[in-house]
Amino acid sequence: MNAPAQISTATDDPILVLMPGLSPEEHQQRRRIQSVRNIMTAKIPEMQPGHALQLAWIAVETATEWLFAPADLETITTVAEQCRRLLIVSDTAEELQGAANA
């Protein structure tokens, strides 16, 4: 009988696969960027046209551009924060758009 295959945590994380040797701090910031990209990508199909959708696409494009880009920790931290803010502003715009349409 075959033993179950063991999956390495490193191979489960595309950031570590494509960028081995990152510091834990940089890896954490890149995971933040990845999380925003994943959240916004999931939300986009359900969003109505308008500013919220435009902001969501900006967040996805920014996150995609920077997720694997070579950059120092300060830059990646700034990008992660920008992506987080875009998510918040997109959510707020979506709420306001819903209130205006009510």
C-alpha cells in the first residue's frame, strides 16, 4: 500500500516557490498583496458598473503587478498598504453606490 503523499508547505505557497529565500517580513507583505488580489477578484463578478468596480480593478492590477516584482521591503510594504486601502475605498464606493440607487 502506498503511503499518502506529503505536501511541503513551501510548494503550497506560490510566493515561496517563485521567490525562495524571502525574509518572513517580506513574505508577509506579499501575502497581504495576494490576499487583496484574491478578495477583489472574487468580488468583481458580482459588482455593478461604477467607481467601486473601477477601484476593484485598480487593486487587482496593482497587486498582480507587484506580487512577484523584485522590490525592497519598504516598497512592498507600501504596495501592500495601497492595495488594502484600495479594497477599503472600493467597498465604501460600493456601499455609497448602493445607497444612491436605493
